[in-house]
Amino acid sequence: MLLSVRIITPLFVLLAGVQAKLNTDNCQLISSSESEKNALILLEPLTNQSFTVKGKDGEPYSYIFQVCGDAAGMKNAGLVQKTEKPDVLVRIGNYNQTRAIKGSDWILLIYEGGKNYDNHCSGEARKAMIMISCNGNAKNDFFVVLEDNKKKEGCYYLFELDTDVLCQKTPSKLSGGSIFLIVVFSCLALYLTGGFLYQRLVVGAKGVEQFPNYAFWSQIGNLSADGCDFVCRSRGNREEPPTYRGVATEPLGEEPEERDDHLLPM
Ligand SMILES: *[C@@H]1O[C@H](CO)[C@@H](O)[C@H](O)[C@H]1NC(C)=O
């Protein structure tokens, strides 16, 4: 009992220590719900890297995105619009004002509290929505979908990140054929070991007789050998097997005995 406590307690502390170091903990959820917290944890493999994409239709700026970290080095900004020459950074959304909505194989990450619009959208704060979804073939493809700002309120910048991080890891993808083969070989192995043990321990067989249904299988073997013989050998060889010549020598062996009889004194 004491030993297990000694082993488990440091483990627990270690785990708690690892838990405290999650990068996604830097995101602050606007409404702290358990499901949003769990959604954020799934994004942990995407943290500590920067995703950049050019604006649509040759717009003179690019967007920089980071999961729960400073994008383009701007404090608390998770998504930033960057214009070059001269360099201007516009805060689109903050990761200290995050929502994370989880679906079957996607998470909608929302960063709120960006720079206020000047003319559009009644001057409300900019907001970034990043649709992060499973794509087994994608290596974190980040792209702009649209900027929806032609309305009074509820404007947003929409982005998409395709990644294999959110794809459910299935244990294995076995085809029907390989499952069939596995079942057949398992049954065969069970039959052989079970039969072997039965023959050895219950029947008390020795040597090759320990194989289950030895007589049956050897008969099958003989029959198939005969079949093979019939199919493979040419007819001429089969009618006159060389073994018959050996039989013919037997009467020769008897002759000296007969001669011996004659030599015996009467
Ligand atoms: C988030 O960060 C920004 C920029 O540092 C700051 O102005 C804002 O007050 C923060 N919001 C919250 C809810 O912490």
C-alpha cells in the first residue's frame, strides 16, 4: 500500500506538471465550459507554430495565425493582418478572448476583441473564425475563406486550417480479406495446439501421432500424393515402376539353397 502510494504520487505530480504546461492553457475562454476546454486540448499539437497566408485576390497583406500564442509577436493576438512596406500589424482577434466549438472532426476556433472597424460593421471589434478540420492528406494547410464585413454587426474574418491532427486515429484499417485470413489462421492454430495437447495428454500419443486426426490427414496426404502422381507423371513410367525388378531377384536367391540341399550327404 505504502509502496504504491510512493510510486503513484510522483506519477500524479508529474502528470499534473505536464498538464500545467499545455500551450492551449494560454487561450482564455470567454465562457469557461468543459466542452470548449476539451476542444482546446485537442489543438495542443498545433501550438508553437505560425501559419501564414496571403490575402485573397492579390490584397497587399497577409494573415498570421497561431493557436493560443502571439501571432507576429503581437501580445495576446492569435490572428494578425500584416501589411508590408510600411509594416502595419492589425489585430484581428485575441486568444485571451477565445471560443472553441467542437464537431465530429472539426473545431471552430473564434478569436474576438480585435481592432475596431473604422467604417464597416458599426465600428465593432474585429473577430477571427478559424475552421480547423480533419483532412488525412493535409499537412496543416491554412487559407483565407472570406471577410464578411458588409453588414451592420456580426462581421468576421473566416479562415480554414486543414490538418490530420483532428482525424480520429482508428486502431487499424484491415480489409475484409485480411480479417478472413486472420480468422482462418487463428482457427488453424487453435485446432493444432488444442488437438496436439489432447492427443498428448489425454490419448497419450507420441511422435507424429500427436498431431490431431493424424490418420485422416496422412490419408489426405497420401490421396493428394496419388493425385499428384497421376497428374504429374507420364503414363509409361507409372505402368512399370522400377521397384518390381527388385522382386524378381528373390527367386534367384533361393537357387543356392536348393543346390545346398543336393550337396548334403544322403
Ligand atoms: C486581452 O488582451 C488584450 C491585448 O493585450 C487586452 O487589451 C485585453 O484587455 C485582454 N482581454 C482580456 C479579457 O483579458
